[in-house]
Amino acid sequence: MVEKNKLDADLEGTLVDATLYSRMIGSLMYLTSNIPDLIYAVCLCARYQAKPTEKHLHAVKRIFRYLKGTIHLGLWYSKDTGISLTAYLDADHARCQDTRHSTSGSAQFLGDKLVSWSSRKQKSTAISSTKAEYIALSRCCARIL
């Protein structure tokens, strides 16, 4: 979703019903606990709940179409796995079209079981991709501890 349609504030677009949009986002947020690949796309759409436009509504409907096509998929945890802690993280430099803030994400595994994940816009503006990665690393370490 993100690569094809980069969402921004869309100040010139036609406004849609904010209550309906918020309810749709709320439903998707509920699903992210079981379907972690939705987190980034849903959080990106959730940024525009105050003044959603048709562009934002189209992005949310696209997520629902994705769900309809992948309803039979999900997370499966086996009983006999190791318990080593592994963490992965990534950050993109200045991806937010409105504020130029970076977005960082991380996933923590206990053995091969996903136990925690996070995806959010960084609060500060990083002046380089290395700085954005460092901020993401510090947040990931804090989640592990």
C-alpha cells in the first residue's frame, strides 16, 4: 500500500465522514493484534483521522480488500521451539510526507514466536538515515528491557 500510494495530509481533497473513518480505523486496529503485517498501513491511515479525505478512505478500503483476500492466513505457534530472544528493527529516513519525520519499526521474537512488535513515527526529525536507525535501535532496546 505504501509504495504505490504515499499518504499525505491531502489539503485539497474532498472531506469524508470522520466518524465512519474512525470506526473503520478502530476495527482495523483491533485486528492488528492477530495480523501484524497490517500495523504499518493502519497506523499510517490513522494519522489522518481528524480530517480524512477520499484519498485516505480509499487507502483504508484497500486494506479491507487485502483482508478479504487473505482471510485464511494467520499466525501459528508450534509447541516445541527454542526460547532465544531475537529482535529486528528498521527505520526509513524522512518518509512522512507531511513532517519529514522518520518511521521506525521493530519485531521481537522468543524462539520463533513473535511476542512484540512496534511501528511508529519518530518524534524528532533525524538529519541522516544513520541517526534514524540509532533512534529506532534505542527504542527497540527499551522494548526488550
